[in-house]
Amino acid sequence: MKIINPIIDPKIQLPSKSALFSSSFYTKTIPSTAADVLEPVEFIIEKARSVHTFWIKQISEVTLSSAIARGTGISQRSPEMLEAKMKKEEAVIAFASDGRWAGFSFISAWENGKYVSNSGLIVAPEFRHTGLAKRIKKTIFELSREKYPTARIFSLTSGLAVMKMNHELGFEPVTFSELTSDDLFWENCKTCVNCPILLSKERKNCLCTAMLYDPKADAFSSEDN
């Protein structure tokens, strides 16, 4: 396929292409319906590492603008936290085949690995409606299972599309009481515009839907089948 060369400011020092595309997390060619993507785009999804901290500013800006555009709440993440996730390889990052940043998501462990949250799923505007979000969601779920195979994996979201992705991966809707009780996790919600609702409900519910994947329940289900 034809690859469009990006226009890059010569003053900016980018990591080498070999450093970016060294992972085994590859996706197939995806038909795109985004207005400014003229041809099918091939994406590469890999574990985020130290070299990828270059894109933290763009990830943060796109995440914030997306939340504002949707009119939904968002738990803000500091650049320092995103950098730590990348360095610990507790995140995945996606690029188009021409080197443009395309998407991101990360995981966090709670209560000594008893629970793991999948968070921060974002796709660059020009690559939305390509199926990339679903592929990132699947990859971050697989990373969670790889690093914390016995953990209960959960997601808090107000988006219907993410709920559907979670359901396809085996997540089920649950009450907030079935999630981690770690206060630090709930402290992160304080930057969300919907936090007053969460606090008024004594952390029992909010506008987000809680969804949980329990590996033990999944194992029992497999045995029954």
C-alpha cells in the first residue's frame, strides 16, 4: 500500500522508526471512514516504553479535548503518571504506518494486584471510526491478563461503545461495591466533573457504568461448556 510521508518539523527530534515499531503487537489493515484518511490504514499497537514519552503531551491534549467535546466527565492523569506507566510497560500505544500517533490506553493495579483497571482509552481524531479503539481495548485487556493473570479487571465508563467492547471481552456490569476499595483509585475521580455525584452517592454509583472481568468466573464458564 502507498504510505503518506508526514510533514515533520526539523527542530523536533523524533525517536527512530526501529525503536517505535519493535513490538509483536501488530494489527491488520483496517478500512477507514475518517474524512481525512484517504486509503486503508495499517496500525501498529505495542507496549508503551520510555521512548514513547515524546507523545504524552499530545495524548493528554486529545484526551481532554475529546471529553469536552462529548460533554462527559474525565479523570485527569498527570504527565508524570503517564510517563511512569510507559516506563513500567503498563500501557499500550498505537501508530499509523506513516508514524503518526494514533491511540493509547493504560492499566493500573490495586490492592497488590487483586484488581486491575483498564483506563485512558483514546484514539486520535483522524483515526476514529476505523476499528482502532476496539483493537486497543483488546490489546490492553491482553496486557492486563499477561501481567496480572489472577486479577479481576474492571472498567468505569459512560460510553456505550466502550461498554460494548467490554462485553465482547467478557466483562459484566457490576455495582461499585464489587470494585477495588483502594482509596487512591477513587481519589483519581476527584478531577472528574461528575465527582460530586459520586461523593453524594457515597461511592456506590455515579454516571459511569462499572464493568468487571473475573478470571475465576470465566474459568468456571469454560468448564461448563
